[in-house]
Amino acid sequence: MDKNSGQKRAVHYLYPPVEPFDQRMIDMGDGHRIYVEQSGRADGLPVVVVHGGPGGGSSPAMRRYFDPSIYRIVLFDQRGCGRSTPHATVENNTTWHLVADMERIRTDLGIDDWVVFGGSWGATLALVYAQTHPSRTAFLVLRGVFLMTQAELDWFYGGGAGKFWPEPWERFVKLIPDAERENLIEAYHKRLFSGDRGEEIKYARAWASWENALASIHSTGSGGEPPAEYARAFSRLENHYFINHGFLEVDRYILENMDKISHIPGVVVQGRYDMICPPSSAYELCKHWPRAQLRMVRNAGHALSEPGISAELVRVMDQMSKV
């Protein structure tokens, strides 16, 4: 999939790597500085890429879903992760801070409106941003939909997914005493924010490994051992958002506010066998969204890098560029 020569390109190939033409840090005025980059065509169709996690950070591979001769590709690292500073911090770090950051980025870059492209938690944030700033959202492209509901958290941290993946689930659970296993998000929170860096990294790796183990349909169940600093930022931020229910007012906040973006067109790309964000969320979202197309990808899981997911996302962006 990554061996694209740059010549005649089949749709399932990603675009060749491109280097940013602009990289900057934006000071948000409350202790956070946000990394932002632009690549592709400076006067092209703007698309902002919203990474997952929370806490996952952006990567150069995320530029490769867009034709650089057509798109102005904007990537940024959300608060506390990637190249944004300070690292792994949860102070002044909520969904509403991130929505405001996105709007600040848009205005600083002089963009009137843009395509918002996000997967997993990135889909959550993309939807909340669009509902807050519908006039600035031209189109939504979402992947592996997560709606930040309690039912979704219960599925992944309450044993639902563990019924399909008992081996990694046991590794994830066994670090927690029996008396605390009724609420694993809370139990891990206590340890991820203990103030003991060694303990935080130990539990951060376990938290991240549980998710990594289920990301791909081709997984063997091994989540590996992620690098310490990445794992600590990813796991602390994700847990911080989950224990606070995404800082949303009600459990089904996104679904209850879909009327605000009912006029905005969008495409939802969903892996049929996504164990992290099951397809029922994408299906229900599209039932509330009259201008959405649901593209269910068979033989695919959650990861952005899944061949079927990548192929469909590139196809969507290529089709949009021809409209």
C-alpha cells in the first residue's frame, strides 16, 4: 500500500509523501502552544485533519490521503500531545478548548471554511466542532465513529470487547485489584495521575496496549509496548476525557444536536468488524443525518491504516475534488 511510485496510481494507494510548506506553533494564551502544519497546495481546497485519541497526535502519513495538487492539508496536534506543549498535561484541556483551538487555527490561516476529516475520537471532535461552527464546516469525512456515549465506553472498558479478545483483556484487567474492577476507567485514572512517573508509565503502556491490540482486523492480540512518553500522553489524555464523559453536557450530546448540521454533507467510512468503535454508532449517526453517506467496509477493523479503510477514504477525497 505504501509502495506508490507516484506514477499511474490505483485508488487504493496513498499519495506520495509531501513535506509541509508551513509549520508553526500557535500560543493559545492559557499555557498551551499548538503545533500546526500545512502541506499540499497553498491555494487549494482546505481540509483539516483531526487525529484520534484523545492524545494520539498527528503523523506525516495523515497527509497522504489527499491529492497535494488539489488540497491544502492542515494538520495539528491537540493539546498535550504530539509536538504541542506542555506534554501530557490535562490542565485547560477539554473538548471545548479543542473546538476553540480549531477555530483559532482556521482564522489564523485565513480560511473561510474547510473540509473536516477525522476518525475515532477525531470523528467525535469533528462533529462537535461542526455543531458549534456549522457555517465554517463545508463537508465532513468521518472514520470509525465514536459518539462519546456511556454505552461505547462500557463496551470497550466494561468487558464487551473483551469477550472477543479475552487474552489482551485479561492482561488489561489483571493489573487492577478485584475490588476496583467495576470501573476500570476510574481505577486506571488513579494510577495514570498518581504523581509517580514510573507507575504512570506502567499503567499508560497497559492502557494503550489494550487499545492497540484491537485496532486492526489482522491483529494477533498483541498490543506491543508503546514508547513511554507517547503512552503516557496518550493514556492520560484519553482517560481524562473518558472519565469526564468528553466534557459534553448529556450522554447523547452529539445525536441530540444533529439538527445543527443536518444541511452539511458528509461521508462516514466504517469498518464492519471495528472492535473499538462498533458500527452501530456510525449507523445510528447516519439515521440522524440526512445528508450523510454510510460506507461500510467489509473485512476491516478500526485503524486508519487498514487497506479497505484507506482505499475508501482516498476514494472519497478524490471524488470530492472532482465535484
